[in-house]
Amino acid sequence: MGGYKNRILEMDLSTGKKDISDVGEDDKKRFVGGSGLSAKLFFDRFDIRSNALSPENPLMVMTGPLTGTNLPGTSRFVVCGKSPLTGIWGESACGGNFGSELKMAGWDGVVFMGVSEKPVFLLIEDSRCELHDASDLWGMDIYQTTDFLKASYGDGKQVKVFAIGRAGENLVKFAGIGNDKAHFAGRTGMGALMGSKKVKAIVVRGSGVAEPALQEEYRSLLKALITKVKASIPARALREMGTDSGLDLGMMTNDVPIKNWTSPQDFDLSFNLGGPSLIEKYLTRGHSCYACPIGCKRVVKVAEGPYKTEEGPGPEYETCCTFGTMIVNKDLAGVIKANELCNRAGMDTISGGAAIALAYECYEKGIITRKDTDGLELQWGNIDPALKLVEMIAERKGIGSILAEGTRSAAAKFGRGAEELVVDVKGLDAPMHDPRGWHGMGLGYAVSTRGACHLQHMTLYVEQGMSAYPETGLETNYKGPQSEGKAGMYLISENLGVPCNSACLCIFVLGCLSASDFAEMVRVTTGWKDFDVAELLKSGQRINLLKRTINALLGMKREDDRLPKRILTPLSPEGNVPDIDLMLREYYTLRGLDEMGRPKRETLEKAGLGELISRLCLTGS
Amino acid sequence: MAYRFPSEEWTKEYQRTINSSEDYKKSGATWTAGPVCLVVSANPSVGLDKEIGIWLGLQKGVCEEIKIVTLEEAQKAPFVITGDYARWKQVVLGQLDPIQGMMQGKLKLKGDLPTIVRYVKASQDLVKCASKVDTQFVDE
């Protein structure tokens, strides 16, 4: 079988013991790799009820079968475990070059267990894997850590670094992990989990290759897919303007949340914060992840002024919203500064920005005052206090310590109606796409297994008409503000999107390809002869059901598959909102879930997941 | 009265509609990037034996000039959007968003994408104007 190295490194940090394990061929195929395989490991081998920051919760860093091939969009890998932010299944995918290097070093993944007595980093050079003292690195930000480790272990060939910053060290619940400064596993607080284990970084250097099983077919597919991706308009938009290309378009279609999800369209904001403005004012060059013909990453520099930065990674669309539109800040330089601060601290810019926007609104409403903010005046439109708050969150100082627990917890602490200002699902802050303009996205937020998520499904592409996958049964002309028929659309989008994070394919690349292309990528890489679109979609269903089962065992119920009040409130008298009851009802039927939100017995049997039935204590049919 | 699409008389009515649109006047107010040409691909089955270009001389929220041009002339415009007859019919009827059409590859764009993206509202307003023209399609 191609696509795997058949070796997972297991590090028990409490004892320092190393082990090499593998999973069965059958599970590799059933759960594909990446987050699917991690969920299977988590379910089979670990006490899933243990506290997320306890030694018993594993931190799994996994590649997928596509990782490290030269097929387009295959830089990716995923970090999984129980989420410190949400207390349920957590996962966060990342691009860059770490995953491919790990595969080239001969590993499918690394599983950390236990907790180290002192800070450590893991050095992997092919088969050589060693823990090193990281006491001197503890306290450094991600940029400093990365520079130091690259300088120390470069030896003429670049090593790849995956590190936490101060947010992870201080167990900020939405801390992320950064690969070579520019690429982040941002969501669900995996950086806090890494920090709880006292692992500062993983450094990897590999001299091998990722060999596909069907070499000849692989070569012709590679050539065809690169040509196809390069020719597509979404790829061109991403290459020329980065992910921030979505801001101008999104403003037009009511996709962009403004003023903590309370204001309608503001074209002045998108004009100042969108991709074209970034190009004109601050872009120094583009940048790509490993094996990517798109190259959506931005390298930027603010040469002068109060938000001066060194040349470095630029903000993504989400960050331009959280530190731009969400606090009504029009100054793109300020957003770039906020992005740099978050990157250095190792903080998810979505949840971090959401926490800050919540604080701004609480301040406006008098729920918190200057006394609570250490004198900061949280005025809409002014990013300066937001920059201070990023640092206070990372260091857990003052109100920063409250916000560091996440918006749901902070709002509960603030009280006086603050809870109603939070836009999250299952504790994960919603990304910057407003379901009031796109109802299918609302269903995605409600039922995604890690909480409000736009990356576990292809809804963003399908519903907005940027991509079409007719071979899966999807249509091409969905209306955004309409709930009828969206459950069916979403189910297929989810079955297609879920394996993206298991095979470890970039969702932007899939946005330029067909589902058949994706299935072919997996088939020629692994050599699984019968792997086609139908199998791909089945794997999506299977992985989703497994993660849903884990969440059910962790107490998630139908009432947790919800949308927050704010999303169910129109932005204007003529505005509309998702009919979440209708979509949920239809989705539950189509997905085969019972009234509690658990997969039904026959659903699991049909999906070949009989082993889950006894754990869920499902009886009868 | 209904105007045949695509034809010279349709373009004149389209120009009149654009220039009476307050929305476009506002959203296109800063447009100085030059003409936009919409090219309808040849389709003999509906009587279009060769490509037809609709040249829009847009400047600061006003359509100063509109004319039918050949493919060769059309290619001289800094922005050229090409699609087959059925796609343009969908656009004129308001059934296909031109930005979505470009993203899905149903319409091809030649020209600076960031500029088009920046003027996405203006492009939507131009489409709204097209859908307001009383249109008789050549295949109906």
C-alpha cells in the first residue's frame, strides 16, 4: 500500500519511553488517515472522558496518505485530541511544509502521551527521534523559537519547525501551533494541549520520499491536475489576492460578519480590508505551501507608522474580518500588526478575534467598564486596544485571563446578557461566514463535529457556486438565503469535505478540482483499486459518524446542534435567517441519527461501524 | 418594446438603462480601468455565426460608449468576459451571477482580477441593468 510509512511514533512524555506503532490496513482504508485515523485511535485506545489538559489526553499529529506526494495541495497534516476549548473532539489542519517533511522522515504521525516534567522539544531526523530540553526556549514567541531551532539544527538543509508560543505555554484555550511562522493549526486549542504536555516544538528533517503506489498513473494525474488547478479562476483569485480575495465578494453576498455580527453590509470596510488593498499597500511577495500550484499565502510588510512590522506572513481572510470588520476597524496595517502578534503568541485569530469583539460589545453595552479592562477604551473602529488585548490574553493578564478561557466562558463570567452576544457552536467560535446569507453554512456550523466550522464540508464552495461536484449528486445553483433542500446539499458537502482532512488535501485545491479528481488522487497514491467517488463519500460518512459518536459519548446532544441566537436574528427588518429546525430535522433523517443526535444502530451497521454500537449502548434498531 | 439579444438596439437600450441607474453611478463612480467587452461565443444553432462583442466604454459610473464589435476588436479591451449564448442569456435573466459564472468557469475572464473583484458591486449593478432591459432572445 502506498501513501503510508506504516510507522507512528509514540512518545510517552511522562516516562520518556518511545514506541513505534502502526494501524491495520483495514482501518487505514476505512478512516483514510489524518483526522479520521486519529479519531479511530482516540476512540480505541484512550480514555476519551479524561480532562483535555490532563496527561491522559493524547496529542496526535498525523499526516494523511496524500501528504508529501507532489500532487497539488498535499502539504497538509492535522493535529487532534480532545479540545481544551470545547471539551469535545478537537482537530485542526495545517498547511506549510511540516507534514510533508514528517512523511519524508518516514513517519505517518506522532502521538504524544503523558506530560513532561520540564519543557522539551522533539527532534526527528529520519528514524532518529529525541527529546531535548527546551527550558531555554520556554517563553520565546513562535518566530523566535522557529529562528532559533532552524539555526541550531539546519546543517545546510532546512529543518521544519512546528512550535507553540506564549499562548500555548499559558494554556490559552484557543492557542494554536505554528509551522515555520506562516502556517497554523489554529482551531480548537491544540496549542494549549501541546503546552499542557510541556512540548515547545517538534523539529523535523527527512531524507526520504513519499512514494505513490501506482507510479505511472500518478505521473499523468499529477500533470493533469496541476494544469487544471492553475487554469481555474478560484485558484487565480487566491494566487493573486490570497484568501482575502473573499472579502469584497463576501461583502456583496452578506457573507461577512460586521461589528460582532450586528451590522449589515459596509463596502467601505471591504474596500479598505480586501485582497486588492493588501496587494496595493503591503504585499511584498506571494508564498506557497509544499506542492501547491496556487500559492495563496501572503508575505507583507508595514514599512512605517504605528503598526510597523518586519516582513512576514500576512493575514488571511478570517483575520481581516476578526480584527477588521468585526471591530469595524478599517486600517489594514492594524490588522497586519494584530496578525503578527497572534502568530508570535500562537493564537487562533478567529477565536482570539471573537473574544476581543465580544469584549468590545460588552464594553459598549456597559457590561464591562474601564475598570475591568485595565483602562483600555474598547471603542469600535479603534484597533489599538485590540492589540493590547492580544498580548494580555497570551500572557493571561487582567481581563486577558478571562478572555483566554474562550468567549463562552468569558461571557458567563461577565454575565448581564453577555452570553447572548457570543456566536459559537459547542464552544467553538464561528468563522467569518454569516449563515444569514448562506443557510447551508448555518447547518454546517450547527452539526460539524468540532463546533462551528466551515472546513469540515464543502458548503462554502458549493452553496456560493464557486465549485460544483455534479458526480456527487450536488446541484450547481443553490440560493444562499434559503433553507429548503439545504440538508441534502450539506450532507454530500460534508461527506466530501470530511475526507479532505483525513487524506490531508487542501480544501482550496479541492475547490478547483472535481470529486473524481480527489478520489483518483487517493487511488493512485494508495493503490486501493476500488477507491472511487462513492467510496470517498462513504469514507466521509464513516468518519463523521465516528466523530459524532465520540461527541455523543462526551455528552453532546441534539440541543448542542444549534445556532446561536444572534444568527437567528435578522440583520434588518427585511433580512432572513436560517430555518435551523427544518434543516436539522432533514439532516438527522438523512444522516441516520436518533432524537438525541446519536447515530442509530442500523446507521452504524450499514456504515460498517458495528464496533461503535456497544460503546453507545444502542439497543434495538 | 422588446429588444433582440444580442443586437445593436439591445446595446443602446442597455446603455440607457445603465446611465439611468443611480446604483451603478455610485458603485462605478471610481472606475477608470477602461472598457469592458462581453463576448458571446459563436453558436450557429441560434443564428450566431460568429462571435459578437458588446463593448462597454465605462468611465466613472457612466457608460460613455456602447457598440457591437468583432472578436478581434473585443480583444483590445482590458477586460474581456467570454461565454456562450446560453450563459449570457442566464446572466441577462438574472439567473447566473457573473462572478459565480467566472468562478465556475462558465464565463472566462481576461483582465486584472483584483480590479474586477474590487468592483464586484458595480458588476452586480450592471447585471441588474441588463435584466431590466425588455429582451427578446434570438432563440425564442
